[in-house]
Amino acid sequence: YAKYYKCALQVNPFSYSKYRGKDINQEEEYNKEILRKCQENKIDVVGLADHGSVDTSQSLREYLSNNGILTFPGFEISSAEKIHMVCLFPPEYDNSRLNQIIGQLGLPTNSKSGTDASSLTCLEIAKKIDENKGFWYAAHITGDNGILKIGQMQHIWTNENLSVAQIPNSIDNIDPKYKNIIRNTDKNYQRNKPVAYINSSD
């Protein structure tokens, strides 16, 4: 009797374009295009994840929610180890509450880019997210600022607080040097409970 939903759990607001060397000013048109893509691809659930901020996600969040898309607000953060983490929260959390949570995560007070690293470790951030009834996953683990590409992070990879990770392709098509870790056959990274994988790209 299970029902499955197609999800996009790392959707960025219009302002994210600056990280890709672009400048999108037409926020309304951008939001409409995101909705169109969701409908075209039969996506029912979206997670929003700008870098270190929720402020520019508000209009997209409202627009998707008003058009029948279940939307989890959140953000992406870089831990002290430079590991990128996507953190999502219940739909009823407003920006005031989300900003209070961001304030607990050790980001520099004078940060303007949103990409500065936290003073807290990945596992310390994970604990804060859990205390605030949120959910997190390790972002683009085989890419830049991903936990596997960074390397020497076995103590985090094998910790039970890490339970979900994002990969850019099917397991069969992952870079061979990470495949044994992802299949949980590398003894140096072996876990008691396998990781659940989200197949998507940043």
C-alpha cells in the first residue's frame, strides 16, 4: 500500500544563479519555469536549498506550495571540514524559525556569500538539525566539497547520523574509485547500516 512520490530535493531559488556565473533578475519568470519543470517531470515534492540562506527562497516556496507542490524549506551549508550538507525542514517552518536555526550553525556573522564554512563539524551540524526536527543529507558526495572526494572522512561516513547521500548517477555509473564505498564493500568505510542514496545533481 506504499505510495511513491517523485522528488527534487535540491532546488535553488533565482538568486543561486550567481554561483554559476549568471545573473537571473526575472524572479517571477524563474519561479514559473521551476513549476513548469516540476509538472513536466511529475515532481510532487521539492526541497529548497540556497547557500546558507532562506531569504531569497520565499517567493519560490510560496509559488510551488500554492500550485500543489509539497515544499520543504531549507538551505545548504558547508561544515568545518568543507563538507556540503543540504538541510531541509517541515513545511510549516517560517523564515524566522529557519533563520534562528541558521544562527545556531556556526556561520561567520559577517558572511555575505553564504558559502563560508561553519565553525561546527559535520556531525555537530547534524545534531543541531536533528534537534530542530530537520533532515539532512551529504550533498554531491563524489564531487567538489563532497565527503568522499574530500577523503579521510571515514569517521563521518561510518557514523549513523549520516544516513542519506546524494550521487549524480546510478550506482553502476559512479566513478569506480568510489564504487566499493557506495556498495558498502570497502572495509575502511564499511557501515553497519547502508546509506540511502538520492540520485540527482546539484
